[in-house]
Amino acid sequence: MTGDNSEFSVIDRLFKPLAGLTAEARGLIDDVAVLGAREGYDLVVTTDAMVEGVHFLSTDPLDQVARKLLRVNISDLVAKGADPYGYQLLTAWPKGMAYEGKAAFAAGLRLDQDEFDFDLFGGDTVSTEGPLLLSITAFGHAPVGRALSRAGARAGDHVLVGGFIGDAHLGLRVLRGEFDELSEAHKAHLVQAYRLPQPRDDLAEVVLDHAHASMDVSDGLIADALHMARASEVALVIDLDRVPTSAAARAAIAQGADVTDLITGGDDYQILCTADAAGAEALKAAGFYEIGHCEAGTGEVSVISGGKVIEIEDKGWVHV
Amino acid sequence: MTGDNSEFSVIDRLFKPLAGLTAEARGLIDDVAVLGAREGYDLVVTTDAMVEGVHFLSTDPLDQVARKLLRVNISDLVAKGADPYGYQLLTAWPKGMAYEGKAAFAAGLRLDQDEFDFDLFGGDTVSTEGPLLLSITAFGHAPVGRALSRAGARAGDHVLVGGFIGDAHLGLRVLRGEFDELSEAHKAHLVQAYRLPQPRDDLAEVVLDHAHASMDVSDGLIADALHMARASEVALVIDLDRVPTSAAARAAIAQGADVTDLITGGDDYQILCTADAAGAEALKAAGFYEIGHCEAGTGEVSVISGGKVIEIEDKGWVHV
């Protein structure tokens, strides 16, 4: 597929079809989007950018980069209990980037817009001497006053996570040539987790109904637990032995991956939340795993294993 | 001023004070913003990015770059008749960028947030191997169904512009060493227009009440008139002799600037709108200049001078 690579041609041929027939986008023929108020709902807004060489690899296929970009933003929304609505897109294309790459990127957006019923409303497109940079400001709706925050955890709360931790981090390492002796199926599982996270939109409603605090895990389980602990002014205690891991991750551990890497690596896009005892039961019935509890504190996280506190050296996550 | 240059320190020390006490921002301790619905109003949304070396010069002071970034977004909103509300901010800092530059940038945001009663709601901050990139997704409120579009122009409409055209383009050329014989006052006027455009929030209400189509001029008068003509499916006729210019611009023309450069250069951030005869009178009473009219057509712009059609070679605007 080839085409006129000018800004206006790219907008006309690649982005206008993504704006479809939504009233909000005005067909992208105007320079603003207009969002009507939805009575009884707040608009939940999040911005997440991805930079080539930092948040994705130059070798990652651009349709998958597009889908990951949408998914990390949708993940933020559903972790707050919000219903995904639509987005503004910023693309900063490297000078000389071919039309084909832009078309592949737009094709990926198309796939996941349909998958998550999520529409393009508008945005901007620029060029840069630097690496490819992509950013979305995403919108969702939550019932008035009910969008969850990471600041809502209380001492005595149970701490839960919505799915496997560590797969994406291990997938990145597989792409870099590590864990060569893993089965092809395990490698594929881990790489898929890295390239194409699955936003837990299936869990948004139960989180809205039962969680006190909620966020998605993007910087690593421990780093994000620390964000929650600080915002909530409590202490979170995470039991490493209860953190759910996939069969592929356990196989990687058997081949030398350190289990603490799984909880300090990033890109999980699982929901981390807290709830009281009754809420925790409802969340577990919906598929959550209980991994710890909250105590009185001033923004600490401690990790225990075999009943003892263990030291985690690298609590933050440095991108790629 | 020095400081810990880590992502979290920059957010804590520079951006959290900008989020202030608005409920929407949740003090930036959460990872989403939450915007309550304003009954009777639509949310008008625009995204505009600026890249070092493309949209601003490496030598431009960063506090002024910040102010320009806010202003170009606010300009988009007020041209639609919207009341500026707040924004999401994306910063992509070049690796190794000093804390001082980030602090200057934040200081510029502070100044114009106060000037335009415009609040930071949230955003993302990343690093890049490339040039500095800054992007805002800005929000404003307009009465339900009344936000103006560039698609509303009708045959028979008068075409008006809210202020001087060409100053910013000439200011950029002054910064590059052209027009050396201009007075210091004229040079300062032109450079100021380039570095610090003035969003016409004073004109938002009259535009809302009287315009059929409206947008701000960012790509150059002729290029944006063409956007309006195409979106509205009419022909716009611009009378070059009636396009308002400043004394400084006229002095630059006397020193060799081509008058057609003024209408093809960019960065004016004046409001371009159309209205019927009565609306045009109201707009002129508020300070607008009438510069042409709309005819039946299919998306053309023609320029006349001395009563004759003249050819404009470069209708688009190439950034810096």
C-alpha cells in the first residue's frame, strides 16, 4: 500500500475512517471535538504516551504498537471503573517515516477500536527529528462521584490483583534473546503479554461496586503498590507467595528468572485494588487474586515471602 | 534553582502545584482526572503539539514556549466560542535535559494558567532521544449544540478576521536576522507576536452569538481559509487589500517583505469567521475586520487585490 505521505493525506486516508460517524469527531473536518455531557456520569480522563526505544522496541510491529497504545489507556480507564468512550490521538512521526508504517499503525487502531467500542475523536499529527512518539488522551464514563482513585485504600483492606504478574517483563526479555530454552508456546505467551496487554474491561463493574482504591499496574507491581500506599497514606503488605503467575512465568523462573523481577518489571496492565472483607470475596468470585493487606502507615510497601519480610532492591521500573 | 531531576520529583515539585486545588486533577496523586458534567454545556476538546525545531526554536526561552503552548490551545477553544476550562499535558523531555529548563517551562505554565483561569488536570511525562516535544489536550465549555465549526460557512456570508495577520511570521524572520533595519520597537512587536500569541478570549462570546463558521488561523490565513472552504463546501474570496496589518508589518513590507508572505505565513492565532450581514456588523463592532465573502463553490479560496484575482503560489505553511 502506498500513498501521498503528506500530513493532510495521512489524516484524510488513515485517520478520518477511524473517526467514523461519531458526532463527537465531527468527521475530523473541524479542528475540535465536541463531547456532549452524559447525565449522571463523570468523564474520566487519562493520558499515556509511548516512545520508540523507551516504551516499545523499534522492531515491534506498528499495528501491535497501536493496539498496545490503545490498550494501556483503556486499561487505565477500566481500572477506575469507567466505561471506555473515545480518544484524542497525537502522532509524532519521525521525518521520512514511510506511509506503509503509518497505515499499519492505523490498521492496528481500527482493530482495537472495534474490539473495545472506542472511537477516535480528534488529535494532532506532527513530525520530529526524534524517535516515533505516540500519545493518547482517553475518555471514559463513570457514574457521578464513583470513579475509583488510588488514594482510597484503608488500613484493614485486603489487597487484590486481577491477573498474572510478570509475563510482560519476561516477554520483553524473551524478545531480547533470554530464556532460549523455554517452549515456543511459553515464549509466545510471554511475548504476547508484552506486545498486546489485555485491558480488564470485564472487571470494571465489579471494581466499581466493591473496591476502595484501584489502579492498573504499569510501572511494576511494587512501584504501583507504592504509588497507592503513598496516595492513600497507608502501608501495603504484599505476600510474594500469593502473587499469581502464569505457567510460562514459572517455567522462566525454573530457568533462572528471579521471582522479584516479576514484581518489579512493568507493563502488566492488571488491576491492583483494595477492598474490605466482603468486597474482597466479591472480587475473588470475579477472578481477582488476594495478594496482601493494608495496615496503618505513611506510604510504605513491604514484601513478605515464607512469612518473612524480604528486601526488594529495585522498587521502581526503568522503561526498556 | 536545582532539584532532583527524576520523573516523580518533577511531577511533585513542578506539576503538582499547577494542578492546585481543582477537584478534576485529584491533586495529581491519582493517575486519572475526573471531569464532572456541566449541565447545559458541551465539552470542546482540542489537541495541539509543539516540537523543538519545528514549532519553536531551540533558542526560544522555555517559559515562553510553555505560554505559547497554552495559548495556541486556548486560541482553538475561544475560536469555537468555548470558555477555557483546563488541560492534560504531555511532556517528552530530551534525555539529559536540565531541571532548570523544566522549572522555567512550569513557571510559564503557571503565569498563563492564572492569566486565562485554565487549570492543569493531569497528563504524562516521558523522556526521548529526540527533541523536546510538548502537547496539550485542552478542554472548554460551550452551550449545548452551539460550539462553532469550520464547516458552517454559507454562500453569501461575509468573511472576517479578528486582528492583524502576518506579525508572527515576520517575527520569526526577525529572529533569524531578517529586517535588520526595522526599529527596535517594531522588531519587538513582531517577535512578541511570534513568541507569545494572544488568544482572543475577548471575542469568544460575539463569535458564539453571530458567526456561522469559526476557527483560529494557525497554518496561515490562506491555508486555513482553504480548510474552512473545503469543510463548508463553499468558495472563500479574500481581498488582500482589506487584510489588517500592524504598523510593524507595514514597515517590514517597506523593507522588502512580500505582502503575500503575511497571508501564507503561520502562527497568527487570530479568529477567522463568517457571518451574515447583520452578524458581520456585530462582529465588526466588536473589533473584527471584514476581509472577503463566501460564494457557492466546492472548497476553493481566491485572493483578490486591486479588484483582480492574484495567484498565491504557496498556500500551505511549512513549519519553521
